[in-house]
Amino acid sequence: MREIVTYKDFVQRKESALSEIRTFAAREPATAPVNADPMIDVNKPDSFQSKLLKLIPSEIVGVYLTIFGIIKSTYGEITFNDTSGIIIWVVFGILLIMTPLYLKFVMKIAKGMQIALTTLGFIIWVLTIGGPFSTLEPGDSKLIPLLGAILLPIYTLFIPFVFPGEEKPKP
């Protein structure tokens, strides 16, 4: 499952599963489990590492890297005023639009914040890899990938903190 699971999600899923088991037990008492609670298979809240992995748009970045490599091997240098620059901007735009759609409809992620942060992550990965943003820079085209390379680890380190952690109820 790709969607981030918070402690609140975990409790809701557990309660829902218990309710379903109780409903089933009321209808079919002979086949109902004796102690249903240990049999529930619901997700636990995600760890920091799990949240981090779920916020990396790996499939979209993989597609971008493949297409970027093809364009770079075909044209050599990617510049703003030629076909390579136009193609890389179109590819970036299509993938930027596709990222939230892919996350919502293919990966079934319902959390808008997770979709937005993962889409932002794609933009930061593109800054780091190079391509369309590098075409905007006159002269030395190393500054934007350098900024992306600095921003990526900072973003990666702090972004999982956006989602609530282990919010266990107080006794």
C-alpha cells in the first residue's frame, strides 16, 4: 500500500475490521473466530522510513530519467532554443500533470497532502537531474542542478515530518 498510514488511520481501520467481524459473528456464530482481535490484519502507522519511501515519486522519476536519457543521447546538449528544449519541457509538463493523476487513480492514494508533496518531490528530482530548468539559465547550466542537489536531501529529510507520527492516546 502506497498511502501513508497515520495512527488515526490505524485505529479507524482496526475499529472497522472489528465491526465487520462482529457483524459476521452475529450472522454466522458457528464459523466466527473465537477471539477476533489478533486476527485483524490492518496496517500499523508508518515509520519515518516508510513515509519517506511513500513520498518519493519513483515511478514518475524513472519515466522522466528514461526519456531524459533518450533526449540527451539524441541531441547531446539540451538547450532552450532548440527542439531538445521544447521536448524536455513538454515531457516535464506531461509528467507533472500525470503525477497526481497516477497517484490518485493508479496507486489509489486519497490523501491530498501526500499527492501534493509527492508531486513537489517530482519537481525537486527534476531540478536535481537536470533538463527543463537548466535551459532557463544563461551561460553555465550547472547552477540549477546544484541547487536541486542541495534541496533534494533537505526535502527528503524533512518531508516525512509533515504527517503525524505515533499519536498514541494517553491512558
